[in-house]
Amino acid sequence: MAHNTTVFAQILKLVSRHEFENDAKQHHRGQKLRKMSRWSQFVALGLGQLAGRCSLRDIVSNLNVQRHKLYHLGTESVSRSSLARVNEKQPYQLYEALFTRLLQRCQHQAPSHGFRFKNKLYSLDASTVDLCLTMFPWAKFRRTKGAIKLHVGIDHQGFLPMFLTVTDGKKHDITQARALTLPKGSIVAVDRGYIDYQWFDQLNRSEIYFVTRAKKNMRYAVRDRKPVVRGQGITSDQTIVLTSLRGQSYPKTLRRVGYQDSQTGKHYFFLTNNFTLAAKTIADIYKARWQIELFFKWIKQNLKVKSFLGTSKNAVMTQIWVAMCMYLILSYIKFVNRLGWSLQQILRLLQLNLFERRSLLELFTTQSRPPDPPVRQLCWQWT
């Protein structure tokens, strides 16, 4: 039987230790660490994310139980006070840099977005994470409420968080959207919270296409109508110009596509500056935007991004970026091994086998096999 390190050690090998240490030197503050390293911090916090540990004491206890297996992880047992101090003092930008490196590796393995067109497809959205204002006074949102906001741009090629920014809860979504640099020819799908005609004009000048839902009170004039195929749910395909005062920020023509859901009967109207794709494709692009809602739901249910191990801003940001790194590692495992599993199924299986000495690939291939037939039990009959 071939010797294998633990499953957790094989997962950590996906991170280049040499590049990690170089980044750790660049993102270091204060005196040299004596009792623990940034790698030990990453191992501990990564374990907390994958194993679902809810406190620093819980993480440290789990590591101490597996003390004889820590050698293959490149670390030693850590103390709760040391881990808390490093989380609070050492810059979280280390894990932001690690996230960028992992994202580049995932992009080379990610599958296509599933549409026939070759343009890059992105969806933008933001989600608020509530915080207790008395414990997180730096995250003031309202008078008695604290919050931070995750601004994410999902690449539909593998559903990867291509753009990720963490701000205070007061930061408006469109403010972060204006700062993004999207590739020429790409398509971005956004909800009505991102409607800003000046930003749309900026995208159009940069040859970037957008798809969004039209507001009910939008004022416009129809310039042209195209015939539609009713069987596809498309009710209208119009070329319009905006007539409101705000709409004058976008002087070009727009395309307004009407779509009726056959199951709910609800009517939707979409706006876009793309006049070449089929009207049904425009509706499907906006429907695919729901994937970013599922992304936020997944990370909040399966990773530790709602309850935090520290109260300082640096500790919170460190935990969020480590969580995003773990998300990319799970995605990379799925892409490389061509698994038909969901990320939740992958995470659940890993949680049960983190410190087992098994091959990571074999762990999934054996689980994919049909179950063995049940062993016949001895039957007793009363006479």
C-alpha cells in the first residue's frame, strides 16, 4: 500500500510554500515572529474554515489532538493567545495576495460559461454582513448597527470570484463598480441597484456590454421594434432612447427586451447595449446572474464569514480572505479532478477525512463508485 500524507496536507500542497513565504516577508509588521509563523496562522485558519470550527479555542484544540500529524503540514501546535495576536497585528494583505495567486491557477482549469458566445461573462453584486456595533465599533453602519459589505464580481467561467472587495456597510454598490477594470468585449450582468446611466455610458465607450433590469418608472421613447418568437417567452425587442433628465447621461440608443416567465407569468424587461445577441440570450444572461446570489448563500452557509474569531478590523479581514482562499482551493480540486460534485459535497467529504492518510484523488473516486451490495444477514425463524 502506498504511503500517503493526510488529506489536509495534500490540500495545503496546492499552495506554493516558497511564494507564500516571500509574500509573508513583504506583508510583515513589527518584530520578527518567535512563537509562530504566518504559515502556522494560515494552517490554523484554513483548518477552521474547512472543518467548521467556531472559535480560536476550538481550532487550537483540534490541532493539539492531531499533534503527531502536524509535521507534514509544516507547522507545530499553536497557542490561542499567539494566534489571536497574529490575527490582530499582522497585515491581512498577505492573504489578499495569496487569493490573487490562487485565482490565476483556477482560471487556467475553469470550464466555460456554457453560452455559445465567446465573450467573458461577469455578474456583479454585493452582500452585507451584520456585526455587533459594541464589539466592532470600527464597522459603524447605522446608529445601533455595524456591518461590512462584500463586493464581488463572479466570472461565469467556473463561477470564480474574479473581483472581490471588502468595505464598510455604507459603501454604495455602484461606487465599487465604477472602480472595476473589465476586459474589452466582456458582458456584465447587474441588478437594478447598479443602474447608473453615466457608468453605462462609460462601459459603452470602453466596448463593454451590460445587461440589467429596467426600472418601472424609466422614461424612454421607442425608435424601432423587431419581430419576436413568442414561443421563447420573448414579448418585445425594442430600440429605445432615454428621455429623462438622468437618462441624458446615456445619449446612445439602448435595447429593451421583454420576457414573460412561462411558469410564474411574471413579466420582465431588460436593458442592454448589445444589439447582436438573440433576445432570448439576453434574458438567459440576466437569469444566469442568479449564480452570484447562490455564491453569497454558499459562503455564508459553509464558510466562516458571519461569525468572527477576532474583533479588530485586521482580524476580520484576515478571516474573510482566508475563507475566499479556501473557496478557490475547493474549486481548484473540483476543476483538476473533473468532479461532478457540488462544492458543498466536496467540503463535507473533506471535513470527515482531513487528517486521514488517504490519497486525495482516491478519496473522491472511491466515493463515486456504486455502493457494494448489502451483506446477507443470518435470518432467524421461529418454529
